[in-house]
Amino acid sequence: MTLELQEASILEDLLFVFMGYEGQYIRFREDYNPHLESARLDGPQFRILPGLDPSLRDLSTTMLKMATHYGAVEAFVEVQSREEFGAVNHALCAAIRKLLRDYLVLVAQLEHQFQTSPSFTLHILHLHTLPTCHMMYQLYSLAREMLRRNSMLEDDMDSVDDYDDVENILESLREGGDIVGASGVPGVKICKGGSVLGLLTHRLASMAGDPAARSLLSMLLREASRPYMAMLNEWLHHGMIRDPHSEFLVKEQKSIRRERLEEDYTDEYWEKRYTVRDGDVPPQLEAVKEKVLLAGKYLNVVRECGGVDVSKQVADVPKSFDDIRFLDNVNSAYAHANESLLNLLLTTHALPARLRSLKHYFFLDRSDFFSYFLELGATELQKPAKKVNVGKLQSLLDLALRQPGSIAASDPFKEDVKVQMNEVGLTKWLMRVVSVSGIDEGVTTFEESHKAPAAASAVDQIIGFNALELDYSVPFPLSLVISRKTVLRYQLLFRYLLSLRHLETLLGQAWQDHTTQYTWKQRSRFPQIEMWKRRAWTLRARMLVFVQQLMYFCTSEVVEPNWNGLMRRLGEVRTVDELMQDHVDFLDTCLKECMLTNSKLLKIHAKLMMTCTMFASYTSSLSKALVGADPSLAGPSARRGSLDDVKLDPARLDKLSDNLAKYEENFSRHLKILLDALNYYAATETVVLLGLCARLSTASNEKDEGSGLVMAG
């Protein structure tokens, strides 16, 4: 052929090849199979039959790259438009499809010129296709990167050899995907949603010196972000997620329902129902992802309480990332949602009043009603925990709460207070929690102890007084702030304060016995007996001082100041999460300053409490032993005979002295260990314990009997 005929033939072939077909002289390479998806995604490879003029061949080979890129991009659009790739990919493909349509229009126009203009040459064709060739290269390069992330290129598939990647498979299932990914490889994560927008953003940033590429990528990013922005606006302004393909930055776990809040000891509803997909956050939202998450979470709660009209269309909001109002939209939505939920909690549902109610019941604040309840239920509470009639106790509590004149009688929330038995002893439970390394991690233990009380009771065998705890039911949305996790902390503090109150009552009864029973108040003619009585009274007084000072410290120097601080912060709180954190911090501080989170202090404290309880409980036994040593103390009738006939039993007196010495030594030794430990922890961790050291030093002074007796009185 002549040079002119060669050019005309190759021009005609190129116009066919540009549309993805073979020409007469330009054919597919032998190794290209158009029936294979992977081959189509790589793009068709062409070869020019031998004999073409070298100058024409060079120019044609350059333009053939555009045909390869077009074929690859067309196959990419076909694959990426599938259902599982999500709305962002679908929008991106729609934008690319428009560009491909414009490309085909250009090819049609070039064909028209070829057929009508004698001056149309291969060089002119090359000049006309240069901008489009550059655009096709950018699209092809973008497609390759996305396919690589989806592991859909042959070279990537060869490198994926761990088909048993359980973590990837589980993640894929959690994300709503299939066990087999888009590439047919198990557990391969699909590049969709925020990942696609991030890819486009990073490519756009890297093209600073290429105006044409920047213009193209800006348009693709704008179009691809529209469905994402629709989801974002729905979440920000309605608190709802419409994300069938799991591509939004906020992930919803629908299995965690609000109805389970009553059994949620880990704040699972608030912490895990809505979470951020950290790997799939678009760069535009990276700085405000927490605000986005919280805005929707807050609004979701308000919506569930009927405070958001979800039927109202979200109007006049940015529909793409390049809108200048984009960040203002996020910030204003967050501010509105936060204000709405704070108002709902603090005003509509009266959170401060609820917290005051909790304080009355769990911290025994102005608890005349509770003292009455303990008197009414004393018989029942002295039984082993397993045999306590909880229904009867609940009736007695309801009776005490309705007693006219008490603080609880006017409380509108008194119906929410319930009695229950926890058959695991407080110290044992706290030691288990502390050994796990914290309250939050130990909640599982708490659930287990409630689910299997029989097993626990076989070990503990505690009485009703030590097993008694209150429960408090809270309606939604207050249950987000007063969650099961926080009620648990209230229960721990309540049981501790109740144990102190009960021990104070036992020691008070022992004091009554010592002042009213004939055995104790009648003066013996044997000085040894009177000396022994004095030692017993002094020990009882020291124990009473110890318990009273401990109770005063916990209520007046720990709970009350921290409570006032919490109430003050309620008036200053700026966000709902701050409010929730302040509440948990208040309870954790109280637990720490009441020595309930330190294993060493817990052990020492438990031994002291056990010593005091045993001493107070065995007053009647001591009375019998006292009569055995000096029979004249049995009663007035025993003294009518000659006092000379009454003999002191030295053996019994020695035994009494030995027993009392054990109590004295046990109490004094453990109190000294406690004071040393408190001094150490006051210097290194909790300075407030210094005040307790000063108070308990009174009980540690064995010689200062007068002050102890006065304080006990």
C-alpha cells in the first residue's frame, strides 16, 4: 500500500479499536481472552500487523493505550456497579459512565471528520485525542488502584494464599458482607464507602500540578460523595442510619437493643450499639468523626423518645464535601443534638431529682425510713441469705417508704426501689473485681454471681444483713446515665455503708447489754472480775469509735463533698458524654476514697470488721462465762446467800482473760496495720485518707479509755 492508503486504513481501524473492537489490521493479542473478567479488567492488548510504516506505527501505538484504558475502565464500571460494592461506588460508576458516553460521542465526531474531511490525518486524530487520552489514563489508574484494594487483579490474587484468615472473614461478616468477598477470596474486605472517598481525596491531593486531573478527580469526588452525604445528613439531623451496604463511617449493631438496658452491666448499648469504622473514615471527616458519632447517638436517643420528626425532609444542607458549609453543618448538628438530649435528661426527665433519690436510698442520706425498715426486717435479715423471704422484705420496705414524715414519703420515684439478695459477700466480690483490675472489667463477675447464687452461697453462707442490697429501675433515656454499670457502683457503696451501720447497731446492742444486764452492771467483790469488765468495756468502746469514725468519714468526708461537686458540675456540663463521665467519676472517686478498690486495705478492713462483729455477737456468751467465773453475778437471788460462800473460779477467769486478750490483740494489731497502710496510701495515692488516719488514731489508743467511753456514749 502507498503511505496515504496505509494512513487511511489505520485511521479506520483505530476508530473501531477506540470503541473496543478489533480492526482489520489492528487485532487483539493472542493471549487476550475477552471472555475472562480478569482479562477485561486489565484492558485489551492490541497488536498491529507487520508492514505498517514506522512513523505511522509509532503514532498508532501511542493512541492504542487509550483504547486499552477505555476497555479496562468499561469493565471496571461493569464490575463496580454490582450490588455489594455500595452506593458510593455506584455513584462513582455513574459519573464515570457519563465520561465514557462523552468519549464515545468524541469517537463518533472523529469518525464523521474522517469520512467528510480529506485533510483529516493520523496526526490530527492524535491531537484531538490527547486530552481524552489523559483523562482515560487517570480513570484507568484510579480503577487499577481500587481493583488492587479489592484484590481483584490477577497478581494480587496470586499473593493471597491465606484462605483461612478467620479474622478477615469475621470482620467481613460483621460489616454485613459475605464470607466470600468480591474477588472470590474468603475474608477480603471490599473497598467501598469512606475508603473510596479517601482514595479519591488522596489522589486529588497528589495531583497538585495537573489541573486537568484535579478537575476530573474533583468532579468524581463530588459525585461519589453525594450518597455518602445523604447518609451523613440523615444521621446528623434524624439520628438514623440508612446504610444497606455497610459503608457509612458509623456502624450500627442492631442486635444490641434498648430493651436489654436493664441487664446491661457493661454500658454495651451506649458504647457498642453505634461505633466508628476507623479504617473507613473519609479524610474530610477524620477531624470531626467523634462529633459525627455523638451527634447521631444523641439525636437517636431524642428520636426514640419522640423528640425528632423523622418525616420532615432535611433541607438546605451541603450535599458534597466541597460545599463550604460542610463543617458548619456537622458542628451545628452536634450542638443541636447535644442541647436536645441534655434538655431531655436534665429538664424533661429530671435527672438531678433522680440522682437525689438515689442518694437517699443508696447512701443512707436522711435515712430515718431505712432505720425503720431494718427494725421491721431484723428477724428476716438475721436468717441465712438463702432463706430470706425477699417478698416479705419488699413489703416491709414499701411500708417504711410510705411512712408519713419521712424523706421517702414525698419521693415520686420510691416505686423504683427494690430489695434483692446478693449471696456473694461484699469483700469477696470486691476482691474478685480488684483482682481483674477494675470495676469495669469486673462486671462480668457480678453478672455471674447473680446468675449462679446457689454456687456462691455454698461458699459464703452470709446472713441477710450482709447480703441485702437495693436495686433501682430507671426508665429510658435516663438509663443511659444511670446505667446498670453505675447502679452496680451505687450497690457496692450501699452494701459497704450498710455493713458499717449494721455493725454499729450490734455494738450499740452490746453497749445496752453492758449497761442493763445484771451480770455486767453489778459490781463484783473480786477486783480481777471488775478489771476484766473494764477491759471488755474499753474494747467495745474502741470498736464503736472505730466504726463510727469510719462511717462519718465515708459519708461526711467522701460522699458528701463529691456529691456536691457532681451537683455543681451538673449546672456547668457542656456535653452529654461529660455528664455521663462526671457521674461515673463521682462514683469511682467515692469507691476509691472509701477504700473499696485497694486489695490490701480491703483485706485489713475485712479482718477488723470480722473481729468487731464476733465480739459484739458473743456478748451473751461472755455473760455466761462471767457468771461461771463469779456465780454472784447471776442475779439478785444468787447474792442472798453468804458472799463468803462465793468462790472465784481462777481457771474460768484465766480463760476469759485469754479470750478477751485475743480480741484485744487482734483488733489492735489490725488497726495498726490499717493506720500504717492508710498513711502510706494517703502519701502516694489518696490524700483524703489522712483525715481518716487522724480519726482512727482515737480508737487505736488503748490507754485513753475515758475519751473512748465518752465518744461511745
